[in-house]
Amino acid sequence: MMNKLLYFFLAFGLITCASKSNQSSLPPGEMPDTWSLAFYNVENLFDTKNDSKTDDEDFTPAGANKWTPERMGKKITNLAKVIRAMDEGAGIPLIIGLCEVENDEVTIALAQAIRPDTYGIVHKESPDHRGIDVALLYDKSQFKVISKDFLSIDFSEKGYTSREILYAQLRCSASKEDLHVFVNHWPSRRGGEDETEQRRMDAANTLKKKVDEVRSKEPTAQIIIMGDFNDYPDNRSLTTSLGAVAKDGKEDQELVNLAYALDKANKGTYTYKGDWGMLDQIIVSDDLLKKKGIYTKAESLQIFRKDFMMYYDKNVKDSFPNRTYGRDKYYGGYSDHLPLRLTLSTHH
């Protein structure tokens, strides 16, 4: 049976296919020399139904946000437009990490809107009280899921729950190499940075335990960690608990935070009271920075930003992400975060 949301989008013409040159992926065995992956906090991608198990009432037609099928369809069309616009040299991303998706339905609908019948999906309903989850899209013609896991965070704070950490071991069809991919959305700073820091430290410790487990089995594992960490690259959760550091030319750093240089250059993916910050980051194992097999360069991480994704604030004379909602006002935009795009190469 056709996914109900997908039927709605097809019926009303809300899915816009990519250009002819991008409608089909390269077949297995023809991995491009240069390709890309992305991470995107898509800001409250909900369906319109009330889930009795979560606090999603605002995102219903009768709720505070008046979240109608038309508004949902517009948001999915907008998000797909952003991701398809990443087709600059390295093509539309073969791997896409997402956060703030409600369920399989909206994730499948987004995948179909980006490029029909291309992406496989890794997703699981999380214990988040609002019902927002992380998910992973991967080009089925280029990668195969070998194993997957959803890591429940071991919180020090009794009774606290949040999104799980997604783990997927993807095997490249062409090179037979494995990528160990983690998608994160750590607890927010709501309630105060210091007051909530331990929650993010707990998330980092849970992630580090799994990374160590992967590396114990495969010391040269090629690891990609992406997410909205709700902390900055130099915060303790990332530097001390996870052990992700800036690239400084030394060998065997284990985990290198590619967003560190962008953060130090005062760039960011998200604004708080007009200040840009790098809450969204991509971290890799040092083996992924060595020119062998699948690899990348530290400077290959970019904040993806186009004029159509932004709005200009005349009061502060700066442009900011054109979001879907601002408090109780509907803007009909894209997301309150900018996505990250990482270019990789395949050494033949």
C-alpha cells in the first residue's frame, strides 16, 4: 500500500523531481571519484496527526501551529529543494543524516521528494517526549546496511529521556569498504547551559563507548559522526568526553572535529539572539583523513547556504535562516538551521 503522505504529495504535485541528469544514481561498481554527504536539522518535520504518546498536539490542523497537510507538504518540498541544490560538482548527497523528523512517513516522503526511489532509510521511534527523532538516508545503489543500532543514552539524571543515537555500518558497493556512521541530536540547553551540560556529557559518553567498541574490532575504522550536538566544538562534552579535537597536523588523533575551524572563524549553522554558532558538526576518525580508499580533507566541510534559504533582517542588517515558525508565527520557510555538506573522494 502506498504511503499515505506520499500519495498526498503525488496527488497535489508537491513532489518536484530532480533534473533529468540527477533522476538516477550511478549503478553499483561506478562509485564517483568525488561525492558528498550531508547533515540537516530540518526543524520540526511532523505529520499532521496527533500521536497520543507524544507532545505533538501543536503540529495538528487544530493545534497552535495550525499544521495542515498543505503546510506540511510545503515544508517537505522546501527541504528537498535545499538538498537537491547541493548538486554542485559532487552531486546530490549519497548519505544524509537528519534530525527532528517525527516518523517513518515524513522521512520516506522527504526521501522521495529529494530523488524518487533512491534512498534507503534507517530510523526508529525514539523516547523523545515531543516525538522527534534522528534518521539516516543512504543511496541504495551505492551502499548497503551491514548492521545498525540505536543507542539509548545512559543519563545520570533519573527519569530523563531523549533521542537515541543512530548507528549504521554502511558498506560501499563499489569499494567494499565500510563506513561507520553515527547520527546525533543531543539534549538541548533549555533550562540553562550549565544546568543541562551533564545531559550532553552523558550523550558523549554513550557515543564514545560505541566508538571505542567499533575501533576495538576494527582499529582503522572509517567513522563519521554527525549531528546537532547543542554544544560547540570547544565544549567539554565534545573535547573531554568524546575526545574530538581540531585537526592540527598530528597523526593518530582518533577523532577530528571538522567543524572546529568554521567555529573559530565565527561561522555557524544556527543563530541565537543574532549570534552564529556551530551546534551542527561533523566529526571523523583520523583514518578518514588519510588518502586511501574513501577519504576526505579537513577543509572539505562546508556550511551549505544559498540566498533562497535566508531572510534579511533590516534591523540588524544580516541574513538568517528562513525558518518554518518563529514562536507562534508561520513563515513557511525551510529550517532554523543551515545544513552541513562534506565532500569525500574515492581513491581508486
